[in-house]
Amino acid sequence: MIELIHEIAQTMTRNRLRTSLTGFAVAWGIFMLIVLLGAGNGLINAQLANSDDYVDNSMAVFGGQTSKAYEGLKEGRSVRLDESDLRITDARFAANVDKAGAIINVASITISLADNYVSSTLRGVYPMDAEINRRKLAAGRYINDIDMRQQRKVIVLSENQARELLPGRPLELVGRTVKVGTMAFNVVGIIEQDQSNRSNTAMTPFSTLRTIYNRGNNLDRLEFVFHGLETEADNDAFEKQYRATINQNHRAAPDDDEAIWLWNRFTQAMQMQKGVAILRTALWVIGLFTLLSGVVGVSNIMLISVRERTREFGIRKAIGARPLSILRIIIVESVIVTAFFGYIGMVLGILACRYMDITVGSKPIDTGLFKATMFVNPSVGLATAFGVTLVLIIAGTLAGLVPAMKAARVRPVEALNAV
């Protein structure tokens, strides 16, 4: 076996250009496949991370503007949600709705502590808001049912707000009293800062905000968690029925799609999953075609090698070499070329993914309104990297098998007469 490898090494040395071109095709195929998969995974991971801010089986409802005339009322009328919509959601859709809540906002509120202050939107929420919007606490707790029932003057701040109010010791703000406008509120929790601006809003019990600011029955948003809607058809049917019911509550046409706006996070997640599946498939198809170019390169070079060495193989057979020994020479050469250069391509591909991760991975893009991460962990698992390299080695071996069998079947007389 050592003599065989030494012989193959001499052959490759004598044909450096041919070997280099073959190796480049193999290494490039592996490199491009790993880089494509890594970049694709980075984009997919970023999208999944950005969509992980909400519970999938939840829906948000917003007021809109009618687009159709109905019951003598003209189109273009604003629809404002109110507490009757919340009661209807709980009562008429109990078969699918687990629990519902609402949100109201008061903008441009000044929150202060001694000489420090921040301007913020104050949001009245139900306790379920923490579950639906996946609020992560850095310290303290979130709004609870007792806060709601007793209309407590408690507030949950974001980390950014806490840093402004108590620089250097933001988490120690929990338990202290801050001024919200002219009123004193007790800080009960601090939300971890995320990359969007949604955590820059201060939270207080819905009942407290409604009473203090005399908001009456109006709602800015209605949210609920649901179950039993497993397919797009189920969700479409539910949305149609729900829209018709809420529309009629506001004397809007049941089929008016603009009277209220429904944000169904479950169907959004399903569409996201379909998009991810299509992207993964496209990446693999493109990558495998790139890999195939390497296999074709190996096959072509092996054909050329066999043709150049036809007389050599004829002499070998004339002095007693068996077809199997000639077959083994070609196959081993093919395996060595694909394995060596395939490994180089794999290592370079992994390093390129690592470089992408260091330079652009997990770095948020600031749009002015919010920050979003567009590239997260652009990497390929070692199992995948070794797997595609092994596939290329096997494919390269099979590619070398055809010319090897041709060389093994050549008759000595024909080989010696070959030009």
C-alpha cells in the first residue's frame, strides 16, 4: 500500500497543473457549499430570533377604518376598540380563546427620580402581557392580578430607563418610588433591554392607567392567546368569524377587512417556517450543484489520466498485472485527491463562516425606529461539514470508477498501440 501511495504521489507530482486544477474544483465545491449553508443559517437564525418576541398562538387586534358603507354609515369611519370587544372575545369565542387582555397607552409621560428623568410612553397592560410578549425581567416582577384589582400605582421600567434614572445601579431601582408626571409610583420590576424599542415603554396596570387618565372604555389594542387552530384553514375561518363579530359590534360590514386589523402570530409563524424550508432547500440545491462541479472535475481529470497512461497500463498487463491492481491505482488516486482537497475546502469554509460571525454576526442594524439583528450564528455544524466532505469523497470515488474500469478492461495489444 505504501508503494502504491508513493507511486500515486509521483504521478501527481509529474502532473502538478492537472492535480492543482482538480484539487481546486473539489475544494471550491466544498468551500462554497459550507459558506452558502453558513450564510443561509445566519439569515434564518436572525429571522427566527426576531420572531421569538411573541407567543406564536396569540393574536393582536387593532382598530381601523371602514372601507365600505354599512347601515347608512359611510366608509372612512374610524373604528375604536372598547371593553365590549374584550367581553365579546371572552364570551363568544371561549372555545378557542384561553385568555384575553387589552392595552392602552399614554404618550410623552415624564418619569423622574430626584434630578434624573426620562420621557416615555406609559402603557396600561394586563398581567398576561408578560406571557404574550415574552417580557424578560432583569429584576423584580411584572404586573400581577392584585395590581389590577387594587389599581395599584406600580410601574415596570426598561433597563435603559432605569440606567437614566439611577446611573450605575439601575437594578437597585426596584422597590424605590419614582414620579410619573406628578404622581408617585412604586417600581416593582425592570425589563431586560432588547434590540427593539418596544422595551423602552414603561408598564403599569391597565386598571390604574384607565382610572388616572380617565380613558373610559376605549382600548388601543386587544390581545389574546388561543388554542385549537392548527391549520391555516382553521385560522382563516376563525379570523373571518371574529372579524364579522367585532365589525358588527361597531356597525361595520362583516366582510370589511379594514375596519379592524388582525395580527395573527400563528399564521405568521407558519409562513416563516415555510419560507425557512424553501430557503434551506434552495441553499442545498445550489450548494449541491456547486459540489457536483467538483465531482465532474474529478471525473474529467481521471478520464484524461487514464488516456495518458493507457500505454503504461498495457505494459503492466503484459507483464502480468491484474485488472484489479490497475483499478485500485485509479480509485486510490481519486480518493486521495478528493479527500485531501475536500478537507482543505472544508476547513476554509468553516473559517469563512467564523469570519462572518465575528464581523457581522449578531450585530444589530439600527433603522432609526428599532434595531434588528439580520445575521445570527452563520455557521455549519461539524457533522454537516464532515458529511458533505464524505459525500464528495464517495462521489469522487464513483467518478473515478468509470475510467478505472475502462482502464482495467483494456487489452495489452490495444494499449501498446495507443498513441
